[in-house]
Amino acid sequence: MKILYGMQKPDEGTIAVAGNQVSFSSPADAIARGIGMVHQHFMLADNLTVLENVVLGSEKLHGIGGGARKKIREISDRYGLGVRPDALVEDLGVADRQRVEILKVLFRGATTLILDEPTAVLVPQEVDALFANLRELKSEGLSVIFISHKLGEVLSVADEITVIRRGTTVGTAVPSETTPRQLAEMMVGSELPTPETAESTVTDKAVLQVEGLTVYASGGASVGWEEEPAGEGLTEFAGGGDAKRVLDDVTFTIHAGEVMGIAGVEGNGQTELIDALIGTKHAHSGAIHFLGEDITPWPTRKRRESGVGYIPEDRHRQGLLLEAPLWENRILGHVTEAPNAKGFWLNPKGAQADTRRIVEEYDVRTPGIDVTAASLSGGNQQKLIVGREMSHNPKFLIAAHPTRGVDVGAQAQIWDRIREARREGLAVLLISADLDELIGLSDTLRVIYNGRLVADADPATITPEELGSAMTGAASGHLEHGEAPQTAETTEEAAGPEDEAR
Amino acid sequence: MKKFDKDRVLVAVAGPVIALVAAILLTSVVLIASGKNPFEPYGLMLEQVGYSDVQVLIINQASLYYIAALGVALGFRMNLFNIGVDGQYRLGAMMTAVVGAHVALPSFLQIPMLLLVGALTGAFWAGIAGVLKVTRGVSEVVATIMLNAIATSLIGYLTLRDNFGVLVGDNVTTGVMKKSGWVPGIDLGEDVGEIYGLVFLAVALGIGYWLVLNRTRFGFDLRATGESETAAAASGVSAKRMVLTAMLISGAVAGISGLPLLLGDAHTYSLSFPAGLGFTAIGIALLGRNNPGGIALAALLWAFLDKASPALDYATPVAYDKEIATIMQGLIVFAVVISYEAVRQWGLRRQQKRVGAELAAAAAQNTQKKEVAV
């Protein structure tokens, strides 16, 4: 995607536009060839009007005044976008902003549009409207590349589907002849060794209880909203209105010795769930109880000190200081705890000694503990993180994609560690895109779709295919016969935190 | 492991050395372009270092630079750009001078009290920018630049003769401070001059800076925030509190950066107080790589360029313009920014390759052993 839009150069291979081989060294080249991109995070200046945003950077095309305004109206009418050139962008909703982005691309004369996860921020009605726009564009002879994790949407809007997994094309499909299940199979693949959890170690001691957890999307996404420095608070006031609920009334309980797996296509609320549990994002309603205590208002540090371990989904952004030595990375996240600190002071000796132990026990392949984290391979970085989190005897572990981008050997080791800790009474929330991992490691399974836990399943009997179709929102409730259905659907309980502390 | 330590030293030293060499070469180009001898000025300036009175001037000047640069570096370590060090320094010095002229406690109380006044004033001024950033998301760069301008006006207002201003000769001052607030220096004789007593404060601050950053939990959080905001947040650092605290400390340090001069020599704040110290400090913090030792060397180098260059004007047989030193300072800042980034990336890549090579070698050995065993 970045290569297509000229943001990155390919190492090998060629791109042909309308039969001509081309090479792009910048987005400007791509635009000149008629390729335009609508980014997942909008690139709009809030305090300018639609007109100003559209002409910004392409003032030469139609001027910045009447000519441009006329052109915008023309494009807007032709494709039924309904964009008002003189509206202020900050007054527009998310869907309107997206249409402005599309118009911006068309204004520059694009004939091929790349849409990166365009529906991630939209509510269903807006998605339908977007698809109507896209069909309009299609009928006018434009090409659209629609990148999405959501199988149902891809199937409904695309004429041809290409499935990419781990950087390679695994196949193409025609939507009319494909079911979501087949597509899910292609996406997930099944060549990996299957992790298997032998006997159940689930106890009846509840470690983590989540009730009616609801988080709203930070509305009006614009440039860099994700990078907003103060993670908590600043993006919080977007609630109300018709803001999208990225987590909607989520309720579950994890017991000591239990691994609860969350299956779901990425972008259905997993990130928000993790953020809410670790405390980098605050719940708008609902309550989180940890070992009987209400930790909903606790800051991240207090949660981690009290025994919440965290294997983040993006280890480079959240799990490591890439340019710091390994032993400083071992301190990260546990700076207040032994052996890293003695009271107010750091204890570098203790941390270094313990890093050596982790390197030894977890087989982190490194020449020493003074090298930077960036110089290790992904698998070894991940082993270091797992080692670090396990070293503090967590009572509850959030494991988000614990083996993503990790080689097969390291994967098996990480699974072993999680199983070992589970035997000793650790409660684990496992979030993964790898269905085999989920089924093999979990004691209970839930499916998250559109911010809601829509289904539950018994990992002993379910197949990846069945799980895959539930991930598309096709199935809900309990997915297997037998056992009494657990209350995955908690709608009857409504929101409103219930005090169930014991 | 030793090898890696050597590597790190190499990477650490390569940046400044490349920058300095490049700056000297470019300065020589300027000299050639203006038809002057491209090397003689350096000799003339180095000669100055031999005179003890110049040495004293350099050390005194460097102490001011050093403290101010520590203030800047503290912000840099967590990706906060406190351009307002200049305003915080001037306001801190002025408030201290005013308090010192009106309050007379015994010396052992007066001096700590004055230091506190300077620190609190600086912290307050920087804190405004901190609060704005935390509550309203205002960029600290913009806020502190504006606060610099406001500080200028505020000082102008407070030094009006209706307020705290006292006319001494042609100069508006804040009045001479009470004797108990004067910090005695080390007198090296009539011709040589006096080293400010608060030079030792600068040294202590440097040690404190290192201790806090490298040996405390707070320092770790601060550095983690600077290296990766997202990782720091996930590890439990409250970004807001960190921004505010760092801003306050940075401002407090900046607020006392003028005090070695004020309490050691000037004893009053006037319009002739050195201006632009805070901006110079930014360059010094950059050159010193935010490392207390590096900053000390950079501060000394800067002070040397400042204090040795006037001699160029009086050089015989050919006089040079003392502005050569200014050109050089500017070029150093440029070269530093470019060479550090280049060296940093080179160092990272070099280490990655090393680690890869060593692991490959280790793996090869293992397989060989196995083969032998089979």
C-alpha cells in the first residue's frame, strides 16, 4: 500500500499502471499517475474549509477560488458525494470528512483510489452510504482498492478479492462464489504447529471481572489523533452524540488458572479492550474488578504494580525502548518494583542481574544485555517481553498477539510459558489473530464483533472455520451444543456498574 | 561485551568530533573567502587560554551556560523543547535581585532563600507553559517563546522606577542587593579576578542531574517518555504529570542559571545583564548530547569562544574580526544536529549487524560441535 502510493520503494518487483511499468519515488509521482489514497487517519486541517483543504497542495490545478469551488461542486454532484465546499471541516462528522478525503483525491485527477480501512471509524449506516459512493465511482470507470479486515464488507463491495497474509498473496477470490468462512480460512491459514493445553486448570476464583464496559470512539479523527501525547483524558470528551461505541457493554469474568481467548477480526474493539484493562484509556461506563477490588479509576502504574502483566500487541510502540539497552527494557513497566528499584532509587545492578537470568531462562539470543533492543530479532524481543512480564508473578496477564511475527521455535516456548503460569493460577486474556493459537491455548473462547462480545465457544470442540464465521458477525450466542451457554450476551443486564465486590 | 562498550564510546565521541571538525573547516572557508589567513585566528584564540584572567572569565561564563543548558537538556530528555529558558533565566535573576535588595536575613538563610526565589520564579514561568500543554494541548515551543516576550515586558514594567527600579548612573537597576546575599568567590589576586562561588552550585547541579536521570525511578520514567511515549504510557507513566514535572524542574534550573553572576559579581539586575543566555544554552545542550559531562565540555568551549575572541580585534600585525567566533558557534550548532543524527543511525545499524554476525557465528559453532558429536 505504501509502495503503491510512493511512500516506500520496493526492493523487488514491478508496478504497472494501465499497462505501463512505472516507479514512484514520492506520493506526487503516484498522484501524477492517477493513484490517490484515502488514509485511515484523515489528513485534514480542522480549522480550514472543505475548499481550502481540497486545494491545499494542488493550488495550480484549478486555482483557489471560484474555479476550484466549481470543480468541487461538479465532482461532488457527479459521484453523489454531497460535499459543501464552504463548510468548516471541524463542523463535519467523520463520514463527511471521509467524503472530503475522497473528493480531495478525485480533485487531483485520480483514476485509482486506495482506501485503507475506510469503515473502521464509521457506523453501519455510514458504511452503507460509503459503499453507495464507491459503487457510483465504479460505474464512472474508476478503480478502487479497498483494504479491510472486515470480511463481510469486502464481500459486499468488491468485484475481486486478494488475500494477503504475512506479506505475501495467499490467493484471490470472486465474492459471488466465496463465503466468509472460506475467506477466513484463507486469511488465517493453518500451517502452524497447534498449541494444545492438556488438562483444565480453571478454578472458581474470579481474578478479573468486567461488567458493562463501554468505550466511545474518539470522534472526529484527524491528523495525528492517535499520537496525542497524553493518552488519557485528552481524547475522552468525544462521548455522547452518535459517536461510535468501540466497546459496547462488554462483560466477562476470568478465573485463576483460566485462559480466556478473544477471537475477532482486527479492529473490532480488541485494542480498546486492552487499553481499558491496562488503564491507558478510561471506560465511559462499566466497571473492572481485579481480585475483588474496583480498579476502574486506577492509573496504569497502580494496576501493573498490583499484578497485571501486559504483553502489548505492538511491541515496538508499547513494549520496548528500542534504543535503550536490554536491561533498561527489563525495567520498563516495572520501574517501581524489585529488583529494579530500591525505594526511590533505581537498582541497575539488580536489573542487570535479572536481565541475565531472563536471557538465560527464556533463551533470548543476544550477545549481551548492553545491546539495544532494536538490534534483536522480533522473536527475541518478544521473549524478553514475556520474560519480563512473567518475572513479576502477575495474577492477570493481558497477552495480545503474544506470538505475532515470532518464529516457530520461539512461538512454542512462549506458549509453554503461558501454560506453565496458567497451571500456577494465572488468569490470562489472550487476544490473537491466529485461530489455532486461540483454540489450542484457551479454556474459554469469546468472539468480539463491532465492540461487542457476540458469541462464546468451547475450544475443545470448535474448529477454526466455525470460529472464523462467527468473527464475521454471522453467528452469535453459544456456538456449540452441549454445555450450558455462558452469558456472553449481557444485553439484559444493561449498563450501569453493579457493585459485586467481595 | 567490552567490545560493545567501546562501540558506544565511539558512537558517543564521533558525533561531536565530526561536528567540531566540520565547523572549524567551514569557518576556515569563511576566512579564506574574506581573504584572511584561515588558521592563524585559532592559534591566537588558543593563546588566550594561557592567561589566568581569561581562564577565570571562561569558568565564570561557563557556569552560567552550564546551568541553563542543564535546564534545556532536562526537557530534551523527554522530547520537550523548552525554548523559554531565556525568559525563565531573566525573570528568575530579576526577582532574586529584587528580593535580595529588600530582604536582609543572615547569610546562611539569605543565600538559600535567594536560590529558592530564583528557582520558584523560573518554575512558575515554565509551569505556565506546562499547564497549557497538559490542559489545552498547547505546544510548549509556542508557549515558551511567547512567555519569553512576555517576560521581557514584565521585567521592563517591574524595573520602572515606580515599581522596583533604581537609577544608578544611566542604568536602571533593581537596586544593590543586601550584603548578606552576596556569595563570596575564590579570589585569585588583583590581576586575575575571582571565580564565582556558585560555580560549585553548577557542578553540584550537574551531578544531581546525572543522579536523578540515571539512578532514580523518576529519571527512568522521564527518559522512557522521551524515548517512546507510547511505551512509557503502557508502562504506567502518566504523560501529563511527566510533562508538568519536567517543565517545572527545567524552569527551576533555568531560573537559577543567572545567579552565579548575580550573587557573585553584579549584585543587581540591570539592563546590562547578559541577554540570550537561554538560547545559547540550547546549542550547548545539543552539543553536549544532554549528558552532564558533555554539556560541561560544551559550556567551556562556548565560554572559550566568547572570552578568547575579543583578543582577535587587537591582534598584531593583522587584526581579525572577533565575530569569527560567533560564526563558528553557529556552524557548530548546524553541524551538531546533522552529524548526531547521522552517527546515531550509523551506530544503530552497526550494532544490529554486529549482533547478527555474532549470533550467526555462535550458531555456526554449535552446528559444528553437533557434527563433531555425530
